[in-house]
Amino acid sequence: MTGAAWERPEPPAPSYPRRVTSGAASFDQALASLRDVRFRPELTVDEGPAPQRLAPHAVALTADFVEDDDELASGRFVLLHDPEGVEAWEGRFRAVVFIRATLEPDLATDPLLTGVAWAWLLESLEAEAGPRTALGGTVTRVMSESFGALGERDVTGSIEIRASWTPLGEPDDMGQEAQAWAAALAQAAGLLPLPPGVSALVPPRRAN
């Protein structure tokens, strides 16, 4: 799916013991909100397998950004819902995201990169999503430098962002959380933000 709504498939038989509660209606509202999200056209967004042991209800989206046959960024968005709430979540919904992006050589060696990458997520949440609590995550930088006969090769690297938070909005606001994830993925990929007057944190990728 590219920038289009997706349809909810028939769920597989869950291994997590589902409880028959009114929470299913809240989750259906959240799914409807996700279907209404229109992702930017550079991203290919599809539904992926959702974890079945973490919560009674779950849905997962995957996204890829490919340029000239090279995958420059990818990610995953998971929305969990427990109608009874989870103490560690501090709420009934939990968003869990993963973002991975390849880096330009100058960014791969930037000592401030991990902090900047976390700022991509924070900026996207503030711009796109609603109020939240219990936000936490990690940023991992992987860098490869060649030596000897291969010493003329550029430094290569990638960045990985893992985060989760508890949205405090209504079920029909959950699409905003997926929009924030997609915006952070676009930032990591070096895509310029869509809203006018907003500058990217990193320059767009140079053509070969």
C-alpha cells in the first residue's frame, strides 16, 4: 500500500487469551483511525504480522522508502490495546515503533547523531500526535570504516530508533500516532517535511 488506506483482514487465531469486553469496540475505532491516515507517497506502507502475546488486541504496519532500488529506510508501527489497562503502560493503548535508515558518510561519523535521531521522533510526535505518557526508547548507531586496500571507501552506517509510548487521546485519534511514526521515518530517510515553512533536520540525499 502506498499512501492509501488499508483494510482490516480476518485476524488469525490468537495465542493470547482474548477477553470478551467492550474494549473490542475501542480497538475497532482505533483501526478506523489508522485506515484514514494518508501517508506521504514516498513511503510504501503495508499491514504486517502483529504480536499476539503482548495484548488482547494488536495491529502492525510496516513502511519502506526505496530509492534507485536501494532501501534507504524502513520501519514498523505496532499499536497494542488492553481494555483493562496495563500498569506499566499507564493506559490502555501502547504504540511501539522501530525505524532503521542508512546514513550519508558525514552523518555516520557525527558524534551528536543519536541525540539528533531521538529529536526526529520527539519533533514528529509534537507535530503529529496527541498527548502521551511513559515515552522511552533507544537509538543505536552502526558504523563501518574500511582500512588497507579498502581504505578509500566511504564510511557507511545506519541508525536504528526503537521507542514506545502510551497515547492519551481517544481511540479514534490513534491514526495520529502512526502519522508521527511515519514522519520520524521520513526524517531519518532524509526526506524534506511536507508542511511548508518547516526545515528538515538533515539535508536531502545527494544523487549519485
